[in-house]
Amino acid sequence: MSSDPLATNGEEARWPRASMIVHAAGAALVIGLAGAGFVMSDAPAGSGARLLLSRLHTLLGAGLMILTVARLVLRARGPKPPPLELPPVHRMGMGFVHVLLYVVTFAIGASGFATGATSAWPDYLGGRLPEAPDLHALVPRQAHEALVFALLGLVFAHVAGVMIHQVRKGGVLGRMIPFLK
């Protein structure tokens, strides 16, 4: 019998490498998007920095939506490790946080798209306007901002849950992080 707490019949209970890569890329995009979004909102309207950051934010946001769809496909069709041995309340909490992570991620993408569609972003992103449009008053933009804070809270809950289970049982990080065993 293996001493690995995640071993099952001699094989590690890990997510497939493709799932690990998509998870890591998605996490990096969320960090990049949050950073670009916060810096962009503080940049002066009409500045080159704001234009560059808005283009980067839009591109990264589209990338995150594509990765999230890919992640759901991998999760639905690919192999999965055996479930962790958790108390029922922890299992429910884990499932709830995961579902909300996906729902809020898609809602952020939709509100970001709606913000662009209800503003002068198409012209702005094409470089045809001298100043950036004021997006602060737009309802989709306000929803986008609120959803970002909701996502950051969910990411905190997700990471906290992983760390709690890592400390209590060990080996949980190795299920999703390729270089950890």
C-alpha cells in the first residue's frame, strides 16, 4: 500500500495534466485581469495607458472565457480523480464554491461584453475616439465590478478550502499542481 494519501490502487489520484494546465492558465488570467482592471480604472480617461490596458483586459477576458469552456469540457469528458474523503458539509461547500466560481466567471464575461456593447468601446478599441468613454455610469460596468469582488471572494474561499484540506490530510495540492506529488 502506498504512503501517498491520494493513492488509489497504486496510482495517484490526480487530475489529468490538461486539466492542471487549464486550471493554472485560468488562475493566471484571473490575476492578470484583476490587476489590469484595477490599474485601468485608475488611469486617466483618454490616456494611452488606459487604451492599452482596456485592449489587454478585453483580450485576456475573452481568453478566460475560452479557457473556462475548455475546463468545463475537460471536467465533463475527461477522467477525474476519486473524490476526496470529506465530511458531507465540506463536500457541499466545495461543490457550491466550484459552481459559483463558474457562474460568476461567466457572469463577469457577460457583463464585460455588455459594458462594451452599451458604450463607445467598439470605436474606442478601434482607436477612433480621442478619449476613453466614461464607463463608470453604465449598469453593466457596475455589475462587472461587483462580480469581480464576488469572484475574488470565491477564489479566497477556494484557496482557503484547499489549504485547510492540505493541512488536515495532505496531498490535496498535488491533485491539481503538476510539480507537486
